Amino acid sequence: MQRPRQRLLLAVLALAVVLGVGLQRGWSAADPQRAAGAMTVANRTSASFEQPAAGLSPAELERHQIADGLFDRTHVPLEGAPGAGLGPRFNAASCIACHVRNGRGRPLMGESLVRVALRDGRPVPSIGHQVRDRAVLGASPDASVAVEWQNQAGLRRPWVQLETDTPLDLSVRQVARSLRVAPPLIGLGLLEAVPEGAILARADPDDRDGDGISGRPHWLVDANGQRQLGRFGWKALSASVRDQTSAAFLNDMGLTTAVGPGSALAADGQPAEISQQELTLVTFYSQTLGAPRTGQPASSPVVRRGQALFDTLQCARCHVPQLSTGSSTQAVVQALRAQRIWPYTDLLLHDMGPGLDDGVAEQGAAGSEWRTAPLWGVGLTQRVNASTGFLHDGRARTLEQAILWHGGEAEGAKSRFLELPRQRRQELLAWLLQL
């Protein structure tokens, strides 16, 4: 039974859909302020990443609200209890423990995790590729984790220490390790709806055009041996929102799922700990989160100059401003179809140089390769979670520090940024803060 507050919320949201309140008035379909097209959220408060997308039907809004409850649920190890099945080893007991307000986690254990690999790229024996630093009663975690921050020239990087009571050798010489914060969840359904061909059209793995940018698609092989294009996660390790959700249940919480990556460890004859219906609902929740509108209009002289610099510095070669979703009738909701969106990503892997090389190779993605992070909503990151940082491990405390860590294919763009007078650099940062 819905609580009165939930019924009121659904009624208000449904009215907003009918009237288009605060979203479409005065905006054209090609307006970059309308970052998520018809699914753009007008809210730019600390709750902006938690909003259901605009453009959903009343029935879709109700389903999103039900799924929100599953996303927020705290899982427990007790059999028969709601949310049962946690562990035996895990990193967090709920989705929101890491995705704080659906945004980034903090670079602290409990809101982040550690990915590992042997120096030759193979998974670590008895651990795999992820250290689960917590365990239920009667079990032991994979290892204990401690993070120290090393500072150099005003920048910091994490130093991850692993300890275990087992004979397993977890020394730095043997095991590469990488601190990871949870990425924001906004706009995932839209990114999933971008046609594969549009992504592949931007790939240039051999740098045939000689611009120094060699983005490549991350091809994955699913359980049926089919090749799929990776889109989600820091290294594009998941091809769909469902696969990303299933992998998170399994890797982060130790919960098996009825389908997807989390189904591989389900015990023979035992029901999955996350049913297919539950997985579908939590996936739907992520697919139907909107992305916030941009802030100050581009008519502001400072912001307009900053936007021009983004192109001049060639940041847009990887952080591609505009993409379009397909018109497939298979879209999970109508609002995802045929949308012009402004996520600032190409969804490809890029070599970011030695400074961001963590040594952890995963499924063919080298330690220095990272998927271009979408920039929509980046200006709200620290409004949503004041304690978080930028980049895959939260090392950058500001957007300027994040730029300074860019290397490899982005070395040229960073160098051009550093050559700018301080005032001009501030114009670029002012524009980024409006996203």
C-alpha cells in the first residue's frame, strides 16, 4: 500500500508530465540546456540526481517509485528476511551506500571499493578482480584495506594497502590495486539507447586522422559467446544497464541474480537471491533517472567563452557534446526514443597516460585505459555529495585538478589548458560548473 506522501508525489509528477512544468517551455529540441532531451530534470539542488526523468507516463512513474524502494533496500544475511542473501563477503549492503543520492561515492572505504589484478592481468586467486572488505558473521573478508593519500605538487593519489591472514601474496609486486568510487547514475537509459553504430563511427583506434586521439570500443563477450559493446562503468565493462546492475549485486553485495553476470554463481537448484522481477525493477529505476538541465544559460559572457574554450582546447574530441538516441520500439520507455542529448562522452576507451595508469587490466582494458566519463551533471557533483571527488578514485578535489591529471591522448588538451592565462582557465571551469 502506498503511503500518502508517495501518492502525493506520484500525483505531482504526473501533473508535471502533462503540463511539461519547468522543462520544455522556451526550449528547442537542440537546446544544450535541455541535456537529456525530453527526460531533462529541472531540479538543480542536492537532490537533482534522484529525480525520475521527465516525460514518463503516470504508470511509468509509479513503477519507478516502486523500484526506488528496492534500490534503497538494505540487504541482510538472514534467510527468509526481506533483502536476504547478503555476502558472505561484500563491500556494501545497499545500492545507496555507494551511490550517495545517486551520485558519486566518497573515496573512503564503505563508499568505494578496490579492484585488483595480478601484474599479468589475470584475476587474483581466491579474490578475483574485487576485494570485498566486509563479511557476514562466521566468514572472513577477502582482505583488509587501508588507503593513504600521497601528495605531490598540490595533487594527491591514493596508496592502497591490502592485508590478509591467509598465505596469499598481496604485495604490490604481485598485485595491482585500484581505488574506485561509484559513478553517478544519471542518464543511463539514454546512453544505453544510443545506437551502436553512432558510437563505432567515432572510434579511431589506430589514429588514422593523426589527431592524437585513438578511442576504441571495448568489445565484451557475454555468457552466450556473443560480442557486445561495453558502455558502462569506469572501463566500460558492462554492455547494458541490466548487466551493470547484476554485476553490482554480485560483486558489491554478494547477491546472485536470476539473469546477467550475477547468475553465474547461483547454486544449482537454488533460487537466485535477486529474482528476475527485482533485477528488472532495479534496472528500470536506473534507466529512468533523468539528467539535470544545465545551469546558467550560455548567454552569460563568461560561460559562453568557457564553452568556446572547451572546443578550442579539443576537449570535445573525447567528451563529445551531443549524441542522439535511436528510435527503436524496444526502448524501455517511450521517452528514451529519438532524443537529442548532451552527455559529453563518446563511450569509448582512451589511454589516459601513466598518471592515471593503476596497473589493473580488466577484460582487455589496460590499466591506463578509461571510458570517457559523461560530463552532464558534473557541476552538481559536490552539491549532491560535498565530500566526493572526481576521476575514478576521487583523487581530484576540484575539476581543475581532474584536468591536470589528464595525460596520454589528453596530454595535448591539458597542455593547452595550462598555457591559458588564469582568467581564461576560470572561464572554462565556470562553464563546466554549469553542466
